[in-house]
Amino acid sequence: MDAHSYRDLTWLPRCPVDFAAQCRVALACEAEIGSQLRQLAQYALDDNQLIRLSKAMVKARRQGASLAPLKPCRLGVVGNGTLDFIASAIAATALRYGLAVETVTCGYDLAVQETLSADSPLYRDPLDFALIALDWRSLPIRPTPGDSAAAQASVDAALEHIGTICEAIHRHSGAVAIVQNLAAPPESLFGGFDRALEGTLRHVIDAVNARLAIQLRQSVDKLFDVSFLAETVGLANWHCPGQWNLAKLPFDQNFLPLYADNFCRILAAIRGLTRRCLVLDLDNTLWGGVIGDDGLSGILLGQGYATGEAYQSFQRYILSLRDRGVVIAVCSKNEDATARLPFRNHPEMLLKEEHCAVFQANWEDKATNIEAISKTLSLGLESLVFVDDNPFERNLVREKLPQVAVPEMPQDPAGYARTLSAAGYFEAVSFSEEDVKRASFYAGNAQRAIMEQQSGDIGAYLAALEMQITFQPFDEVNRPRISQLINKSNQFNLTTRRYSELDVARMEADPDVFTLQVRLSDKFGDNGMISVVICRYTEPETWDIDTWLMSCRVLGRGVEEAVLQEVLKHAGERGVQKLRGTYIPTERNKLVEQHYPKLGFVAVGRDENGTTVWERNVAAAVLQPPPMAVRSFGFPSLVTEAAQR
């Protein structure tokens, strides 16, 4: 891939020639306008098409149309250049990720003034996020070649400037700041020596970026790595002096779609909307040739020839994705035994059967098999990415399963890894031990499914799992994972309320909030954190269950009963007499519609939208969970809690 491929988002399907007409048609479909707009955003759109799509969304809002099932989000855009184009492109691109973003911008070059003022237009309505889109020209950076003290002062001043803006946003809105770092200009003063010499512009910018990355790694705010993006396409391509001089555009307008797409991946990652599973075709995707026709010795794979090395490089990249927690599955039209031959017997095959959580090889169509993979893994289709060299198969899956991401792949397999990377399906804003183990979690889940099928007695099956459940309150160490789970869980989620790491930190310190993080392990391995519960005092003797969510991969194991027992225990110890739970229906959480009545709650209210309020007495009996070892620790003593209250 070259700079043009990144600029044109070549991993996305090409935009139809009647795109403008399709935008008008979408506005006429009031009942499904959100889905229609999202479908239009799936194409590779240029800057003008993004602005057109953004205007269509604004018009739909003005008409009072619902944008469901898109998730609403309000974004402030703060910077020193022309921001309206950026805001419009982000609003349109966010549709691609299932987000209905409403933007508000600060005035030209008024970043500090407007963020510091409580009366700023930025804060008229609550913000969820704020993009801090400053570049080096707006910061107190002064080149001082060879003067290390002055260079350090420039770095400190630049970081203080950014920090002042972030702190003001936190103070006035509570929003999460997404801070872009600095793309260095391509012009040099000393040539290749610029980077090494303290005080040059390049050296100072590198230092600001390095310290900013460390600071944001330890913060609730997030980094938008524009420096990496600019260097990927080339600094000389990224910066356009003519556009800056004419219209104060901070980067070449041709890269607006790429900028917006990379930013929206971060929003999606914070909201838990990134992909988690890579589903792979085999023939001409993992090796060259057709294993059923060419045999083990006839396929192209491995060292010695360019094509074989390209496929092996792609496998190496797939394994690196698995090592960081992406689940790997196989979906192939093939005889099962034939499809497995390279995995078992080819000496140059890096990817092995044990790396694949599900291996689906038969003569069913790819869409049917992908649905089966989704069901086996207890992962929604929106969590899947399907890679296939065959355009027919790609289009079939896009048509039948629009929730699945299907990148356009280049003809040359040497570009497979770079294309999958450029598409950014697995964007992350945090990384934890849980993420590292995710692939093994789902591999273990497949083993459990096999064991359950072989067992005729569900009770015996659950007892044989040798489960151990662990309860503890929210804490700083697990805060990123807690926020991640809150934002990713959709099916087993009673209210689908979303909370950032900053929100989670506030709950940890609030004596009127009871929190629970739940982990589960069994004979097949550690499932990691599988449930989160948040309760709040609404009356002196009543807890409202603000949030109750659980990973679908542990359904049917009695975890709900065990969690309720733990909540009731702590409620009783604190003098709480009543639990109140709310079920807020969404398109994807019908699974838990009967969750509360199954656990002994009684309905006490229901509105026209189906939102139902349930209550139960803390002293009432609870269904007993299946046998499992219980470990509970880290909860404050009642004496301490009473003092806080």
C-alpha cells in the first residue's frame, strides 16, 4: 500500500456513482434512517461525500427522525486550524462505527479561551468527548538548536498548554479528552541531524510526543497518534503549505477521510465497538493454491519464493494479533480433513490448529458458517472480521451479514497484512492481562461447548467444570477492563449504560455506590472478568441496580444466581432491605428480558417503551447456583463505610 491507498481507504468498498441519490433516499426512510445512513458510511468516501453524508444526518435530526440503532455521542472539537471540515468528516465517518456523533467546535484559534470559559458554546450541552486537535504551530515551541535547557523549556511549556485545556474540559464538562500528538513538518534545518540535535523543531516535537504518550497512558484521556498517521503516508504528503496559508487547514484535505476514520476508531474503542474475532478463509488467503486440488506439496507457502513468503508473513501478522487477544477462527469451503492438512503437516505453516478457537470447514456457504462461528464463540456478528481473497465470497457475506466487517483485499498477498492493519478493526485504547488471554478464553469456550454436547446431564456437566468465582469491588488496577466491559457488553446488559474510566474512578470513591467485578475460572482455564454490577442508594434502605452485565460466553453456568447471592449478602450487611432493578430494552438485549423475574424480582412499573422496574426483598430466598468455589475480598469494612457515609 502506498500513500494513495491510505488516502483512498482502499480496504473499503468503492462508493456507488449514485451516492447523492442514495443519501436522498435514506432521508425518506424515516423508520430506518439510522441503519440507512450507517450503510452509506461503509463505502470509501472522499471529503465531499463525507460532508454530504454529514449534512444528511443533520437534516434528519432537524426533522426529528430517530437515528436508532446508532449510539448517540456529543463531541467537542478544539484546535487552532479550520475545524468545521474536520467535525463534519468525523460525524459522517462515525456512522461507519455505529455512532451518531453531534459535534460542536470552538472558534478559530480560540482553544484556550473557549475551553477555560464555563459559558463557552462548547459546554451548552453535556460533552461525552473532546478532540484536542492542536498542531505544533499553536504551541509555545521555539526552535533553539543546541540549547538543551531552552529545548526542555519548550517541551514543558507545550505540555502545560495541552494540560491546561484538558483540565478545563474535565472541570466544565467531565468529558474524556482525546489528544492528538504532533506531526512534524518535513522541512529540516540540519537535514538528518535534526532529530539528534537538541533544540531543533524535530527534536522538540519528538520529545513532546514521547512525554505526551506516557502521560496519556496513565490518564483517563486518550492519545490520537496523528504523528504515526502522518509518517505512514509521508510528512511531505500530509502537510500542504498552500492549504494552510489559504484556509488554515492543518493537513492536506485529501487525507480528511483517513484522519476521520482513524479518530472514529478511537471513539469506537472507548465505546466498546471494536472487533474481537478474525475469521479466515484458507485457499489463496493463508497459502497460495487450493489444498484440495494441489495437495500439500503443491500449495505456495514459506521461504524461497516471494509469494510463499508473502503468505507466511501474513500468518506471522495473524499470530501477533492473536498474541494481543484477537480470537482466530477458520471458515473454509473444503473437506474438514483436507483443510486441516497444512495446519498439521506443512513444515512452513506458522498458524496451527490450536491457534484457532473454531475451525469451520465444510461445503456450506460462508455466511452460514460465519453465523455458526458467532454462535459457538458467543460473540455477536458485529465482533467479527472476515478475510477472503475471493470477491464473490466477500460480497456474499456483506450482503447476508452486514454486521460483519469484510475488508477489500489486494491481489498481491504481500499487501494482506498491511491492508488488515490499515483497516484498524482491532483498535485499542488500553491493554491488559485480560486482553492477552482473550484468545484462550474463547478457545476454552469451544471446548466447553463440546463437553456440554457430550454430557447428557446439565447438572453433572456444571459440577465437572470445577468452577471458581471471585468477587471484589472496582479498583484502579482493573479500571480499564471494567470500563471496557461496560462499554462492550450489549446482549447481557440490563440497562446498557456506558461509563468511562473517569466515571469508574468516581464510583470507586463514592460511598453511596456499591461495585462488583466478577471473575470465573474452571478446569478449562481462566475466563477472566465476566460480570460487572453497580448499585446505588436511592433511599436509605434501597439499592438501585444501575448496571448489571455479563459476558455471554459464561451463560448457562449459574453465574447470575451466584452474583445475586453476593449482592444480597453485602446489601444485608449494610442494612439494605430492598433491591430495585431496571430493564431497559434495546435491539440487542432481549436475552435478559426475563432476567429479574427468574431471580425472584416482582414488576412494579412499566412504561410505553417497555422499560420495566423490578423489586425484591433482600431477605427473600434465592435460587442456589451450581457447585462452585467462592472467593470474596477487598470490600471495605462496615465501620469504614459508615464513617464515610
